[in-house]
Amino acid sequence: MDLLSKFDTVTIQADSRITEDDRDYCIAHQKAYDVAHSCFHELVYIWEDLTTQQSDILTDKEQESYGKNAYLPSNDDLKISTNKIEEHIKSLHTRLIRRLVQHFNEKYHVSVDASEIDTHLLPEEPSGDWRYSKEKKQEYGKQMLSLRLNYQDILNEIFVQLDGRDFREQALYELKQKCHDAAWNNYSKTPKYEIKKDVLRFTSYSCSYDSGFREDRWDLQEHLKQILRGIAHYDTGSFSLMPSGFSNLLSYNHSSTDIVQFPSCTKVRQLKMFKNGRVDIKFSSEESARTFVTEYLGLVY
């Protein structure tokens, strides 16, 4: 489906697809953006009027006597200029986009791309032949200064990236995609895992062992951590809840033992690490192991 077709499937009533709390968040940031946009434009006018009046009142000789712009702040006192204010106005658009995208990404565990929204809602920044760059940059600057974004347009762009899914569906889709990528070799297009009854086995390069400290230190490789995040969701149905035993394995801490039990889980029992890099994850049953593999890791590349 091309981009225009995706937009056709997204209604302009994006508010109906978010919660009341999310809507309140968007409206608050829209109001803050609108006020900032108006007030900083007024500040440009006030600042330029102030500097013009100072120049009109004082002659060149009088200004030289007291120092240029004697009654205006120096850069050391107050760093303000028309250019600085206008540059800030131009930055307000990306600030609004990023605040809203960050909110939904963090709350719903999705990865919407804010830069892609920039390309659709903001004027294209000029590049190319240097002979025309000054004129193009001036026109681009005018467009950025006059632009006014609406949070509903940003929401529509977010839903286009979700490709028809709601936030929870997108979060699960992304989680399973990451688990699949972590479980397969991109070059040989073969799985890094095998199933032995109720045990999901990753044969090599899945953990590391170091005995050079006061206690043994066991660490999972990053691809195994991603798969463990998938197992946590598989067992709890939550994107943020970490069952007992998972936190240390997924954090920057180290496990001091090669076997980690998961006493609060119902579908997975334990994880065992080996010095040769192998990792065994024992499930509650062979059926639980195979269901996880089918749904999260995939049976084909």
C-alpha cells in the first residue's frame, strides 16, 4: 500500500482512536505550542521596534559616547536577537512533533519515527545548486515562520506508521519482529535455536562467562535479552512487567549463577547458561515452548 492509500484509510477524526488522557496531553501541548508561536512572533516585533527606536533617538555620535546601543543589553547580559528568536520559532514545529511521538512511543512501547513525520508536515529544507541557495533558504525560512501545526495532523501521521494497527497491536507486532530478527541468522537464513522437548536451546554465542572477579559473572548477549523480553510478554501479557529473575538478566547487572529460576512464571521455568556460550530456556511444557517459538520467533526466515 503506497503512502497516499494509507492516508485514505486514516480518518481525520484521529481523536477517536486515542484515550481521553492522551487527548488531554495532545491538547495541552497544542496550546503551549500555539502560545509560544504567537508570543515569540510578538517578541520579534517588540525587539525590532525597541532597537529601531534606540537608533532613531540617539545619533551616531551619542551612541559612540555611551557605547553602541547603550540602553540595549549586551550579548553577555541577554542573548537576544531577531535571528535567535526566529530560529526558535522554526524549532517549535519539531518540538511539538517529538513531544507527541515520544509520549506515544514510551506509553505504548512502539517506535514511531518522528523524522518521517517531519518530511511530511514540514517544508523541505533547500539543498542543491549554491547559486540559488540563498533565495531558496529565504523562502524556506518564511514558510517555517508562518507554519502552524495541528496535533491531529501529527496523530494521522502516527496512525499511518501503525499501518492499520492500534497501539497495542503495533507494540506486539514490533516485539515479535525483534524476537524473530534476534533468533535467525541473517546470512545463512537459518535459526539460531532448536527445540528439545520443553527446552528452547541457543547453541552458541548467546552468553558469556567471566571468573576474573570475586564471583562468577554471567551475561546474556543482546539477542538473547531481546528474546527474553519476548518470553516475559508471552508469560505475563504485559510490555512492562518483568517477572522475578528477569531484571538482572536484562539489566547492566551480572548474574552470579549459571541457572536463573523464574518462580512467578507459569509458562517458563528457568534459564541455564553454559561456558561455551550455549543457553537453555526450560518451559513448563513442550507445548508452551513450541507455542512461543511459533508466535514470537517464527518457523521460517
